[in-house]
Amino acid sequence: MFGGNLLQQPAYADVQARIVGDLANARHVTDSSFWIGVYPGISEDMLDFTVESIREGGEVVVQVTKKLISVIVPAYNEEDCIEELVRRLAAVFDGNPDYDFEAVIVENGSNDATLDLLRAANSADPRFKVVRLSLQLPNGRGITAGLDHINGDAAVHHDCRSPGPSRVDIDVITEVGRRDTRTCT
């Protein structure tokens, strides 16, 4: 039995095909499952060899793709709280190993050491990404700029000075992460 996007297989790389839609579900099956295809004209000996090779193969490595959760944080003149923000977010990220995380921190034209501290955080931990705006914009525009730079399957807005994403935020994010949707809370 075969399920998945057959057109993604190397044997079909140069085959002209009519594709309707984005094949997201088929691509998910292909990317997330172990499958084996058997040519209908295979001999009994060849089939036995295939079965025996699988049995003797030992450990099968399955790559599981985690959902990526994005946290958008606008920052303006926040030098006194950046290190604590990074510490708290890293603790949340590390405490939820079923997901990958990124923090997209939008530096909003600060005139203090905020940008330098954010660059240091990014150097120490690449999960912390910095978007620098060329001029100061209202807070809502910082969130919009962050949305333009996320890669996540789900996103949450976080205030730089709050204690960290709340348990409710994490529960919502992880629930969204279980679904095949792209959502922002």
C-alpha cells in the first residue's frame, strides 16, 4: 500500500504531470512516514530479499519534524530587561522539547544598548533572531514586522517586560502546533 506524494520521488523528477492543489496532505504523508514501494513485476526471490533486508537492517532511523513556534517580541529601549527576557524565553523553549522555537525580537529604533544586547543573544543562541527597524514605529507595527519575519507554524506575541509566555500561551501554541494550520495568537 502506498500513500503520499509519488511525484516527490526521484524517479518522477522529470515526469510531466498535472497537479491540482498544493498536495499538502500527500506531502505530509511522504515526509512523515516510512514506506516501501514494491514493483509489481518483482520476483518471489527479490521480495524475500527485500523482507529479509528489512528484518536484518536493525535500527530504522525516522526523522520527526517538530512544529516550529514563533514568539514575536517588540523591543524599544529595553536594555534593562533583555537578558532576563532571553533567559525566561530560553527556559520556556528548553522546557517544551516536543517543539522547536524561535524568538523574533523586533528592535524598534532604540537609543540605548538594546540592539547590542539582542545581537549578543543571537550570537549565543540562534533561536533568538533580531529584526531592526530603521525608524521607530508604534508597537503594533513592530508586531506586524515580526509576522513578516517568522518561520513558525504558530506564533504568539509577547511583551518584552512580561514574565514570559503564560501557561495559557504555551497550551494554545502547542495545541495549534498539533494541527496542520498556521495560526497567530
